[in-house]
Amino acid sequence: MALNVTRKLIAEHLVEGEMVPGEEIGIRIDQTLTQDATGTLVMLELEAIGLDRVRTEVSVQYVDHNLIQADHKNPDDHIFLESAARRFGLWYSRAGNGVSHPLHQERFGRPGATLLGSDSHTPAAGGIGMLAIGAGGVEVALAMAGEPFRVRMPEVLGVRLTGELPDWVSAKDVILEMLRRYGVHGCIGKVVEYHGPGLASLSAMDRHVIANMGTEMGATTTVFPSDDETRRFLAAQGREEDWSEWVADPGAEFDAEDEIELAELEPLIALPSSPGKVVPVREVAGREIYQSYLGSSANPGFRDFAVPALMLEGRQVHPSVSFDVNPTSRQILENLAVAGHLRTLIHAGARLHQAGCNGCIGMGQAPASGRNSLRTVPRNFPGRSGTREDSVYLCSPETATASALSGRITDPRDLAAEMAFPRVIDPEQPIVNLEMFVEPPADGGEVELVKGPNIHSLPELDPLPDTVEGPVLLKVGDDISTDEILPAGTSVLPYRSNIPAISRFTFGAIDEQYSERTEDFQKDGHFVVGGKNYGQGSSREHAALAPRYLGVKAVLAKSFARIHEENLANFGILPLTFLDEEEYDRIRAEDTLKLEGLREALTEGAGEVEVRNVTRDESYRLGLRLSPRQREMVLAGSVLNLFQQREEG
């Protein structure tokens, strides 16, 4: 049977189940990636399960999200993470080294390997032929302990690329075109695999850009073949020995197919406040902007800064624009400096920030309220920028730079009359900087975990009761993101290792009194009702663990984003889906709901449960689509409880 690359990678790592779309499979994990916004919980979970040493080929802890040191909390967490990396056997990437995803591709990524990361943009590594999947932190912790990663076998959407990108159009426009076609939930349950002759013109970092934002379509991951371009990239990083070829067999088929003629693409832009609201730049040209922003894991490559630098040569950023440049790595900074591009950016008016995620996650560079901000980041969910009333557009480096020059949203093709399109190729022998990677010691058994006053052990989570009765304390609409469930930003993320403290911010962007209203229902429980694609966006498990701490026992929704649905089950919250979506409309906030016979339903494998609306004297049937493994987790109260029970038994 002729196999595509995705099926080859899965078959190579399959340890449980069969490769039938929709069925749960278990795959062996070779590598893991954690970052500081999620990694603190992962390290606390490793401590909770009593792990001695990670059992993966390589695991890396990055510090790239929470870099602002406004008080003790972030630096304390950095010290804790460094001690945990030594204790458990992870590489440690120090604060200021750069963003996890491009760094991992440069230093550790290996074609043909699996990578599980506690960051939803982990699929970026698919750009070099890896099977890279984002997951909740507890699943990454268990993978470090040698457990397989379980996921429903995805369908594979094959996207054939032909032709070459025209001037002023780049890889960001390719993924924006995909988002224009599929929206933010059109690829749920799918892997997107790119193939075809158009690949020859896309560099490894171009592919990284496209793979990174496949997450915004709801895709399980994105896969590119490992070909000669992949070998060239690894050779430039001094790692050609890690290259292997992974290409589809002749005649390989896909579950669904699409095609993009690259030469027909034009500059695109996603409107506020969703990555799926994509239109041509020309349709919104002329709108005034306050900020233009380069950087993030969605545009991390050398060319993504070098092209803007050449566009700015001899010119000045418009005086009304804050032109924020967020280098993705210290290595990129060095190479830009040697090439003279860094000086050009600074001289033209750029505001240079430290290498890291920064404003992408709401850590600095927040725009003025109500003013338009153009960003090369992957997401523009409401308030994610750090400004509650923000207006963030997603675009390519070319569009961001052209707009920074004019002070208005500008189609970069409009510059063709005054300048030639800058053609940039990556340095053949770039400066390779390994200085801020810390290798773990051979034995970490004597290393003590260093916990500052803000680091708390995980709360105990009780097993699921047989009957749950309580109010609907919140009802929300479609496409609620994890940023809205539990915000990022400078006021929230420093509490990521303190669940009681961070839980106070739960649903704060929607209902500032929510956490206070839960006080009477933390023990007996309450419900949340959501629409379609509930929990889209970040993989942060805090968006499940904090509501669980506040007493959420079940979430009733029209549909769930994959990672968040997994996270709910991981922490003992029932994810229930409306079989009749009209019944969503019948439930009101403050209605009292009742679930009975839960333990029997879960034990016997029931596919539905009855929910009683006590207030309205009505009953609804809701889908319970948990796997046998997930049912055990929910019954035990969490996957950690279940793991500990098995280790003790």
C-alpha cells in the first residue's frame, strides 16, 4: 500500500490501536518540548508522579514566554525550571535565547521523529518532516515518563502546491489562504500534509511558518516531507547527520485533497479578532495603524527580518507608528547584525525587544486601545495582545513593513514603483550559537527543586461523583478561546505555578465576577455551557485545571477543540456534546442541571448521558465521546490520579 508521509510517520511509531480515522491510537514519543508558560506545571506533574529521569530521546525546557521580570515571580520560576531540568534530565534553554519552536527546529529537530509539546504551535516542527503535536502539559509529562501519546487517528488532507510565490507574497500568505478556505475549525481531526512541485521554492523556515499556523485551523498537526531542502537546512546548522529522507510513496492517497497555485496568491490579512477572518490586503488598505510588529514563531526566519530591513533601507518608519521588532532567537540577532540588517532596522525607527515570544503572548508591546495593530504573530484573539479593547490584524512581514512606512494598511505590491522586491536567501554558513543551551548532568538524583514562594504543589482532585447537581454559572458562544477561558499576559501568567491564585482570573475576559460566583459551588460543582469549537487556541492546561479547581464538573458544548477536550478529560471534567444543537438555546445561565448515574455510564461505556434541567423541567441527551482510557481518567478524578493508582497497584 502506497503511504503518504503522515501515515509513514504514524506507522513507524504506532504502539496501540489501528490506523483507522476516528479510532484512538497510541504513538511512541521521541522528543518533548516545554516552555515556561506551561512547563512549570509539567515539572510539578513530574514531581507528583515521582519520575526519576525522562525516558525520551531528548526533552527540552525553553524559557521564552514570561520574560518580563516585574517582580520575583517570573525569575523564581526560571530558577525552578532550571533546577527541574537538571533533576529530571532535560536540556534547558535560558531566558533570552529565543522562541522554542524555531530553536528546536535548528538544534534538536530530527526528520522522522515524533515531538510532543506543551504548546499548541509545536506542529511547526512538521516543517522538517517530523510528526509534531501540541498537547496538554500532563500528556507531555507522561510522555517523558515513557507513556505513549494517545490521540484519535486523524484523516490526512493532502494539499498540492504548484508554481512559485510572486514578488511581495510569502509563506505567511500561503497559510492565510488556507485559513481563508478552512476557517478556525475546518481541519479539526485532520493532519494537513503539503506536497507537490511548489515545495521546491519554499525554504525550511517557510515551511515552519505554514506548519506553525496549521494549529489555527484546528489541525492535529501539519506535515511536510523531508527532502533536499531539509538536508540543506540541517547542514547549515551543522547537523546534516540528523537528516533522513521522508517522502510520500508514488501514488499515495489522501482522505481529502486540495491544491494551491502559489503564483496566483496575493497579500492577505486576517481581520480582528480571529485568524479565520482573512481577506486580501487591498480590501482594507488605507486604514490607519498605530503599531506594526515583526517576529514570533509564526515568522521566525532570517528572511522574515532581512526582507523588512531591505525594504526600510534609506527610509524611516511613519512617525505615528510603533514599529516593534521581536527577534526570535539570539542566533538570528547575531546573523542580522553581521549582515547589517539589524543596524538598518534600528536606524529606520524600529523598537528592538529581547529574543522571545513577548507581545505574541501579551507580554509587552501592547497596542493602544482601539488602535489598529498589524502583527506577524499566529493569533489575534480578543485581548490576547494585552490590551482588552485591541484591534489586531495578522499579516506577512512584507505587509507589516509596507504599512509601517505609510502609517496605513498597505498592499506591499504598491511599493513596486519605488523599489525592487528584496530577494533574500538564508546564509549558507550562519553563525550557530549554542551558548545558552544548558545540557543536563548525567545524574540528577541529588538535585533539589528550587521553589520560590509563588510555586505551589498541584491541588488534589477528587474522583468524579455519581451525581452532580448545580447551576450553569456561565454560558458562552462559538469559538471561545483558551485566552478567554484563562487569559495570558503580564498580570496572569506569572501565577502559572500557583493554581489557587491563577484561578481568580478564570473567564475574567467574559465575566469579571465568575470566580467569585463559584465560591458556593466549588465542592458540589457547577456547569459551563459553550458553542462550537469551545477551547480553541493555546494548549495551556490551566484553562482546564483552573475551572476544575473552581468546581466545574462538566462542560456542555456543541463541539470542542481537540487539545482542550483532552485537557478537560485529563483533569476530570466531563466534555459533553449536544446531540441536538437546538437544545443549547434552551439552557439559560443560572439554570440548575443534574447528572445522575455518571460512574455507571462511564464504566459501561455509554455513548450518551441524560442531563436534567431542573429549573425548566426538561431533559436532554448529550454525547459522551470519551475513549475507555479517558473514562478511567475522569472516574479517577485526573490522569495523574490514574497514573499513580497504576504505579501503586
